[in-house]
Amino acid sequence: MTVKDYIDTNSILLEALTSGRGAKYKRLAHAMEQRIQRGDIKAGSKLPTHRKLADSLGVTSGTVSRAYSELERLGLVVARVGDGTFARQRGIEHKRDEGFRTFTDEPFEAFDMSRNMHIPGAEADVLAKTLQKLARDPQILRELSLYTPDPGLPRHRQAGTKWLTHGDFVPKLDQVACVNGGQHGLLCTLMGLLRPGDTVATERLTYPGLITTARFLGIKLVGVAMDEEGLLPESLDELCRTNRVSALYCTPTLQNPTNGVLSTARREAIASVCRQQNLLVFEDEVHGVLVEDRPPPMSAFAPERSILISSLSKAVSAGLRVGYLHAPAALFGRLSAALRSSCWMATPLTQELASIWIENGTAREMKQRQVAEISRRKGLVSPLLEGTRYKTHAQSPHFWIEVNEPWRASEIEADLRSKNYLISTAEPFTISRNDIPQFIRASVSNTWNNDKLLYDGFQRVANSLVSVVTVQPLEHESVILAPC
């Protein structure tokens, strides 16, 4: 904001404060809102500090703070810790404040390595054949056009039990609910079992969809320390002794973004802490289903308090929006109520398609093809990352790559973006803005079926790292975490 703009704005704000009605902060916010919407305060310009504006207007800092908060609530300004408050402009938000996206509106030329997506295969052909078969069964079509029970039709829930079954863990039909994908399952879990103001512990780096949903629901998140496997039971226990924690959200298999896999012993220890501290356990298995020999879910170790969230989005098809919840019988009614209040029921047509595929083995075959394609693509690009420190897993679609000091992950991200290549930094996954590790995440699951583009993209990643990083001799720290 120029000096002249500042003087002009001050005089208008003073007039609004003296002539308007209502609380001072409301009058101040309304006057600034008009200036922003008219373009008198330009998009991207930095607003005066709370103290400076308060002194010039003769009001308290609290009045200015409340006015700025009101403008932020209306989406007109962005407050960035350590930087100040700015009139909203595309691109100035923190990555974590943008939430998470499954679709990007970046220019088509950009090659996107920033997101983990299902890699398309033969789904379209299989879908066409399945729909043709359904079209010849008017009785089922009539049934799918009606309301269903909250947790889904019995045959859809039965398919869900088959999808969730793993090793000795076999869910009961009356404890499985159908949902519209894993994100919807997470929303129902948080809505049904927690209240605004409750605190959820989670890995210090966690799924961005949790961060966004918790913010909307007024749920506080606190980060648990991690090691190569994942979250540390002793850190969780200590956190519960100093915070009033209601639940734990965790990703024991293919932790996103670190790729950690909790061992059976670690899962047992975490279940013990949760039982001692009376925590509910929300387990995200959306990526984990790609790992065939993964350990049992947390529901096998603490069945009385664990909710398992799974879906077909990473293994079979993202567009179907089919997922499943498994919950203790004592909590099932609350989850059904949350499901009902959010969308009445999971979409019967997509649930029918998924059920057919699960029961006839198509879903399993698609999952195996997905894992094979991930492996093929990673085999193509992993030699390019020699000399960098990264973590991955045989069934994970992404690499978690360390950026050496004194360089910043944001510099790598900006350098690649300028060349139309997109990757993620750690910021969208971070609970605390003051605790952002210098890593980037690069995924092989871009939907473009073009090996040359994929190879060129990872070559650009490697070049960007080398161009800003002086590589130290390594004892080959390109680690692939084996399934536990």
C-alpha cells in the first residue's frame, strides 16, 4: 500500500468509525471490505500492522485484530504468520491453508508430480461392460434409484467386509458402513465421534485432508513425534499427559508423506497407550490397501475403540467415490447418524458397481495392476535420484526426498514450477507452521500415460536438487522401506 493510499484509506476509515453504527470493529471491517472490493486496496498489498493502524485511528489493537479477523472470515484478506496481513490474491496463501486438492487448475502444460492419484488402466472398459449388464436388470435398477438404509444395502456392506478383510482380521457385517470415499468416511468419523474444541493427536506430518476437515469442524490437532516406522508410542503417551486428547488419527501403512509402515509390535504398543489414555483410534488405510503383506489394522489390536477407514480410490478407481468404515458396535449408531446428516446414504449405483467388482475378483485384479504399474514407473525413474536422500516403499507411488541445507524445499518447488513441473513440499502435511521439515514429495502417479514425460519430470527434479545442493558422499541413503 503506497503512502497516498494509506493516507486516503485512513481518512475514510476514520469517517466510518465516527459516523457509523454498531461495534467499532464491525464498522472498521465494513469500511475496509468496501475499499478492497472496489480495488482501492489492491489485491496482494500488505495492510498496516495492527498497532500502526490502531494508533493512527485512535482505537485499540484488539479492535483492529477483530476487524482483520472479520475480513479473513469473509475471505478478503490472508494472515500469514511472521509476514503480516494481505489483501487476498491468488498464490499468496500458505500451502497448508489452501487445503488439499485432487484436481489441479494449473495450466495443462504443467506435468503434475505433486499428487498421489489412481493410475488409470482398464477401468473404463470394465465399467462399460458392468453398466451394460446392470441395464438389463430392471429390478436392481429400481432398487438403486431408491433410498437405502443409512449404512448401505446388505450386499454392499458384505462387499465392504470382503474389502476390509485382511489376514486374521475379518469384520462383521453389522459393523461396516458404506461411504462416498475415504474423505467422506473421515468426515463422518470426526462429525459423529468428536465435538468442536476436541483435540486429535496425529503424526507431526499427516494427511492434508485431515487438517482441512479438522479446521472446518473446530477440532484441534497436535503432532506426535515420528521415526522411520511412524509415530512413537512414548511421544503419544507424553502428549496425552500434557493435553486433553480425545482421539488418535494415524496411517500405520504407507504413512503419507513419509512412507513409514508400523511394525506389529509398534501397533500393539500404540493400542496399549490408546487404551490407557482412553483414546479413540481413527486409522486411515486408503493407501495401505496397496500393501498385500501389511500387518493387521489397529482394529485387530484395540477393537473396542478403533475405526478403520478404507476406500477404492487409490487401488481401483478414484471417480467411483466408494469407501467403507468399520467401527465398534457401541459407536456404530453415531457414525450412521453422521452419514445420514452429511448425505443420507452412500450413492447406491457406485456402491453396486464396487460390490460387483469386489465379489467377482475384478477389484483385486485392478489393485494388482495398480501396484505393478507403480513398480514399473518407479523402476524407470528411481535411477535418476541416485545421490539424493529419499524414502519410499515398494508399493508407494511417491518418493519423499530430503533437501540439504542451506537450501529450502520451497526453492526447489518454485524452480520446478517455473519450468511447469509440480511437486509438493512438506508444508501441506505439517501440523505446526513452525516445524516444517525440508523435504519434497514427487509422485509417479500422474494420469498422463507418457513415460517420456515421467522420465523428464524426475530428471528435472534431480537437476533442481543438484543445482542448489552440494551433494555429500552418501552410504546410499536412497532407502526403500520394506513391508513390516
